[in-house]
Amino acid sequence: MKDYQGYFIDLDGTTYKGKEQIPAARRFIKRLQEAGKEVLFVTNNSTRTPEYVAENLRNNHDINVISENIYTTAIATADYLRTIAPSKSKIYVIGESGLRLALEKRGFILTDDQPEYVVVGLDTSVTYAKLERAVLLIRNGAKFIGTNADSNLPNERGMVPGAGSLIKLVEYATQVKPVMIGKPEAIIMEMALERVRLPKEKVIMVGDNYHTDIEAAINVGMDSLLVYTGLSRPEDVTKEKNQPTYQVNNLDEWKV
């Protein structure tokens, strides 16, 4: 096993299950912190701010982290746009406060008046009018960015539509494929590596979902650790051509 300096860690299914704690994950993160490792939670959730996510981890899961330990698709989207667009560029956004604040903090202007970019993320208050505006702007030449391709999200009612469902609607109506940011795309991983200033050979991605967490690591050429506390199952993963670098039943099995 390599001596990794940095750990990118998924949230739901890996660090906790909804409101339920995963004690092995809490112990794992504490061991990483005591060993002086760089810990960054990399999540496809674009709706929440890093401050909110960190507070949830501290107050509800006894995991002592700060906002700088959180990297959302909202932050990754803003970071990516800064690499291709000047400050004060105009952006039309379908999304919630986490996404809007991330873009505003990077100096972008959020508007529906002749924007250069349209960014679509999860918006639980989305309306036909918002989607219509996004479609018309993209068809008129605005570049199309999607936060993440998650088709569904689990909640107490079941598997509800995720950001990917909204993005697919806009894609279908425009016949324009978006630039996608979140896992399993390489972009979020590249932006996160820049954030921690570590080479990919020194970082490992830890997650419960083969098709987001592990494929993201594979797509950027990083090592990965699949933990079977969430979505993926061993009998399904064995059928995949590209295997995770490591697999564990729970994070107590991982030696830092």
C-alpha cells in the first residue's frame, strides 16, 4: 500500500448515510487527521455551501472539519469557469444557494440578460420558465455547463430527481451536450487536485459508488478505495473491466 498524502472522500454512503452516522468513517477520518493527511470531502452536491456541509459533519456526525475541507460541484464549477472565462463574465444559473454563492464569490455576474454561459445544477424550486430560459439562451449561443450527472437522489420519500435529470431535459431540448463537472468526470478531480496542491500519485479517492467515485478516480488516473457501506455491491463491481485499486467492507479495515 502506498503512503498517500491526500485523501479525497465522498460523503453520503461513505462518511454517513443520510442522517445516520457511520462510526467507522468517523474513526477513519480522525486517524487521517492525526497522521497529518490532507483531507478533502469531494461531493456532487451543488446545493449546499461548504460552511453548511462542514457544520453538518461537526454537529451531526462528530467529524471535526472546517469549510476548507469541503469541495462541492458548485465550487468545482466556479473554479473551472475561472480557467476559461474572465471575471465579470455573465452566467445564467439554474441552481440553489450553494451554486449561486460559489459563482458570485469568483466574481461572475448572475443574469439572464445575454449571458455567455448557462450553468444547470439541482434546483428543487425549478420552474418551466427557468428551464425555458436556459434552453433559449443555449440555443442562442451560450455555453452549456452541468454540475453533475446524478439522475436521482435518495431521500425519505425514495429516489427523487437529481441534477442530471434537469440537465438531460435541457440537453434534449437544445441538442447541445454540456460540459459536465462532477464525478465521474475528470474535471472535479483536476480542480480538487489544484486545490490541495498535490500530484495525483499522492492522493487516493475514497467512495462507496463505483460509477461516480471510483470512475472519477479512474478517469483522472488516481488510485481509489471502494468501501462497501453504501451503493455499490461486490458482486456488481467484480463485473467491471477497471477495478478499484483497493476494496474494503468498512473503513476500519484501512491502515493509514
